[in-house]
Amino acid sequence: MIMRKQLTTALLIFILFFTAGCKKDFEEINKDPNGFSSASDGSLFNATLGSLRAGYNEQLYVNVSQLYKEGQQTALPRVRWNNYTLGTEEIWSNYYTTLPNFRELDRRFSTLDTTAPEVRNMMAMVKIVLAYKTFKVTDLFGDIPFSQAGYGFQQPSLLHPAFDSQESIYKDLLNELEWAAGHIDPNAVTEEPIKTFKKFDKLFLGDLSKWRKFANSLRLRYAMRMVNAEPTLAGDIVRDILVNFRPTFGVNDFGQLVNDPNESATMYPYRLSYRNEIFGWSLDQSQDARLGSTLWHLVSSNDNVDGSGIYDPRAFYFFETNNANQWAAYPNNPPSGMQPDGGSPYNYQRDFAYSAKGTDCMYSPVNYYFGRDMDFMPEVLMTGAEVLFLRTEAYLRGIGVAQDVNQAGVDFLSGIQFSLDFWKTVLNNSKLPDGTPFSTNITVPAGVGFISLQNNLDYITTGQLNLSEVYEQCWIDFFRQPQEAFALSRRTGLTPHEGTASQVYRFPIPPTEVAYNAVNWQQAMGSGGDNLDRKVWWMN
């Protein structure tokens, strides 16, 4: 069981730092929690950016214990932390304690000259962050309170907000993102005394062109996500972005592909002035995450324990050898009676004795650097690789554009190259707390890289590009984004999987909201029930 003191301390730090004055009661959440009369616009915006970080319970109970297992990005031989509601409660609370910040910023913007480019830039940044957070929550839960939520401190009648359909939320947010992308002016003044968020922008450091790319990239992501439910609208958005060369990550203003790892939305702890121990803590608490056979068979041509079959360098970036310095994958669909793995590969003692993974660690664990680097390992919101894989799918299927297999192939290979370069850059900058770099402990063989991966792709060997292969590569790239892999699996049904396909499609609304907002919750759930196997709107 998690140490109560540790959990309480983590929650207290989050509450005090990001939402000063917030209380757990949902009655209080909708009141004025941040002292808006005195908080600066910039500090409110800074709090919304800070809230994008995943919390302790989200990482352990939702990501590591549920989504990695269901999506098979890792094998989880034993699930010790099975109460996912602790994680969903944290996700829900994070969103609804931050939502009043967005509402207050909107109110303040209404008192300014909203035709001024500097004000519009700030408005756009707020809309983009709100869209990102809201898409995340609705994709996990389905219908949620949105249009009436976060206004309780301004309008007490909205203390119990109604639920909005996921369909209406999607369409509203996509309109907001289109407005944001169309009204950002990178040439506007961003220096004081002009009102600006520049010095509070720890995501893109005041680079407004990156904010515009983020908006369009998100438009592409969520248009493609709803393509099965709203093919016409989705196609219109995709067409606008691809045909009109709207700037996105991985593509310049002329529609040319750009292989630059910085073409991404990533949150680096050192920029936000905190040390991120959350992912490492969740791995240490679990101790069970291992390289699974599902992913292993996509990065290695054989099961040689010396790793001689590995052709994808991401195997070395994402995982490492067992206690005997051998590569060993745990079956994602294990036979009955197979014993779980042991050892302690995520124990912090490895800072000083790197090879000490425990004598019982028989299977390959997740790369220790992923969790233990608290400064330079980013939280990934979106990368250029994802954009390129989305473009690949659009051209391959003819979504919004004429079907173009050749362009799909160009985007596909560019997406793989981007992914390899992105993770290589991240790991080359990664360090243990004492400063020991990744390269000191792990060596990627010289012959393992883009060429070796290309040579093992069906696309290269057969000359035919199929959707399954596109989804495989996107799924691998999503290793640190299990919630995005979860969405890809639900949308396509074609992500890699061994054994019976997962029947988990969403998470139930957290118990505190059910108790507090029972009437609206019951109306939203109706006869379909609030169950794990209830499909979200865009799956239909």
C-alpha cells in the first residue's frame, strides 16, 4: 500500500502550488479558489500549464497498472495496484480544480480590446491549453460536464453542472482550435508593458509559431479520432490542414516535412522548475512493468538473448536487459500458471549500482533512465512523429484528400525517422540524479538505426503500405503516451495485441462526482450504464 504520508504530501504540494485555496469538496471547486481579484493573468495561465503534468495516482493506477497492461505496451505479470479509481479521481480533480482558471481568464479577456493581436495571442494560448485538457478528460470518460462547469464561483446556479455529450464537446473544441490557429500573430509585440504571457510560457518559451502549430496539430489529431463518427466534418478539417499547408509539427509553412525533434509539445521539468519523480515512483511502486512479447516482436527479428536480432533502436531507449544482461520478453498473453517476474529494477539504489536489478529480475524492465531522470525526461503532449503518422493515414485512406499512396509512404518513413531522432535526442540528454548520462550505461549498436528498421518493415520488403503497419509504428512511438495509445487502439482496433482484445473502452465517472452531481450523472449515463465496456462517441 502507498505510504499515506507520501500520498498526502504529494496532493498537498499540488493543491498549494497550482490551485492555492482549492478544497476537495466539489462545492468549493466551483467557487473562487485562486483569489482571482489579486492573481495576475500570467500566474493563472502558469497554473493551467502546470496542471498538464500527470499526477502520482494517474501514473500508477491508470497508466502503469491499467493502460500499459490493456494496451500491451509493457507486460504486467502481476497487478499490485488495482484500484484505478484513485487515478481517475486525481485526473477528474485536476481538471475541475483548474477549469475556474480558464473561466476567469476568459472573463478578464472580455474586459480588454479583443481585436488587439497581443490579446488575441493570449486568448488563443488559453483556448489551446483548455482544449488539450478537455480532450484528454472526455476521451477517458466520454460525456462530462463542460459548458456549465467551472463557473460556480461566478454563478452559483451552476454549482451542479450538466454533462455535455462528447460529440458536442469535440465540435466546440475543434472550432475553438480553428479560431486559435487563425488568430495567433507571431509578429505581435510580446514584451512588457504590453500584456503578454511570454515570461509565463514554460511550454514553448514564448514562441507563438509553436503555439499555432500545436493548435493545428491538435485539430488534425482529433479530426482523425472522430473520422468514423463524423467522416464529413473530419475530412473537411483534414483537408483544410493538408491542402492549405496549415503549419503543424513536423511540417513547415510550405508543406515540406521537417525532421526536427523540437517540432513537438513537450514539458521539460527543468523548464517548469520542478523535479519530476512521478513516473519513476510509479515504476518503483509497481516493480512489475516489463518488456512484453507484443512490442518485442516489432523491434527484434528473433528471440536471441544477446539482442543480436534487435533492429529498432527504440528497444534500447525504452527497455534494458535483465539481471543477467540478457534480453527477455515476458509474454503479453502468458500461459496459465506462469510465474510473475521478481527483482527490483526500479529501486533507486541503481543510482549507485546500476547493474543491481535483483537476482530474480529474469525479464527485461523498462529503461531505468525513463523514470529516474527527473529533469530532462519530458512529459510528451504531442510530437511531429504523431502528425506525420496521421498524415500517412489520411493519404492512405483518402481522408479529406485524394488517396495518394506515394505521399503516404513519404510521410510514413518521415514519421519513423522523426520518432527515432526524437527519442535519441531525449535519451542522449537524459541523466541520473548524480549526472551520469544514458550513454555511460547503455550503448546502442552502430548498425541499429533507421536503415536496419527500414529493412525489416513490410512496406520496404513488399512495396505495400498497410494501415496495420502505420498503427504499429505510431503505437511504438506512443510508449510514454499510454493514453494516446489507448485512444488509437479504440479508434482503429488494429494496434498490436496478443490474446483476447481488450474490452476496456473508457473509465467510469469518479465516485466523488457521482455522489456530488448524482442527478446530472444519472441523466448522462441513462440506460447504457457507467461501465468500462461502454464505448465513447467516436468509437461508433
